[in-house]
Amino acid sequence: MTQTTMTSSTTTTTPTSSGLRSLHLIRVTFSLIWVALVVTTSASLVSADGPTVIAAALLVVYPLWDVIATYLEGRLAGTGATDRSAAANMALGLATAAAMIIAVFSTIGAALLVFGIWALLSGAIQLVVAIRRRRTVGAQWPMVISGGLSVFAGSSFAVMSASETSGLSSVAGYSAFGAFWYLVSVTALSIRIRRERR
């Protein structure tokens, strides 16, 4: 996920910034569709409930999509899966999807616990990557904030998983908030690209 092989010249930075902007737009679209599906089909489910088939599928797909997006981001950076942060994040996403497959046969509470641990750890990785990427790509402050908030939200989900009234609506809110920060990142990258072209 990091941009360790890039220089600071306009010709090498701009294509990566443009690629990240496009990928972040795709992330926004995916998140909004995912949120809409959760809200319309599963928002009423609470911690003690067993997930429906639709809810189970949505919970498993979310970390798998993050694995795909991380891989694509690595390709944009020219590092593929060889970058340690990207590899760690993809391994985490796959492990989360596997754990989620087990959790969805139990309760929403179990799924919230898995989701919370994943959000915490993936947020920490995002935070580190965004900080490292500031010098090569720039316009990373939205991702720094998003990563930090993901760590906080993940901790909250882990705690909330023990509450009988917690449900998937909180996870939908998390995803919607993530989409907002990716949209902010798109705007910041667009401004940087325009400045570099002048």
C-alpha cells in the first residue's frame, strides 16, 4: 500500500494520485451500496439475534472487498502484494472473512466482535500507511483521520458486542463515515493533481 518506490516529481506522482482518486471513488460507491443493503435488510438485527443469510453475506463480503481494494492500491503503487503493510492488511482481511464465516453461525454480537477487532487493526495499518505516504503522494490527512477513527470505532464495536441492544446499524454508520472520508480524500487528491498540472 505504501509508495516507497516513487519520487517526488510531478510525472511520477500524478498518475498514482489519479489512480488513488479513482480507487477511492470506487470505495465510496461500494460502501454506500453496502450501507444501503444493511439498512434495508438487516439494521433491525441486534446482538442476541442470529444473522440472516443476507446479513451473513454482507458481513463476510465487507472484509473481502477490503482485501481486493488493498491489492489494487498496491498495484497502483507498483508494489503489488510485496509491500509489508499491504500484505499484512490483506492477510488480516482474509483472516477476518474466515472468522466472520464462523461468527455468522452464532450471533450478531459475535460478528460485531470480529468486525470490531478487524476495524481496529485495519485502521491502525491505514494510519501507518497514510503517514508514510504523505511525502510521496501527499493529501493524506483524510486517511490519517479515517485510520485513527477506525481504531476508535473498532474498539467501540468490540465493547458493544457484549450489549444485547447493539446491532448492525452501528456498523452501517461506520461504513458510511468511512465513505465520507474517502470522498474527502478524493477531493484532496483532486486539488493536489490540479496544482501539479499548473
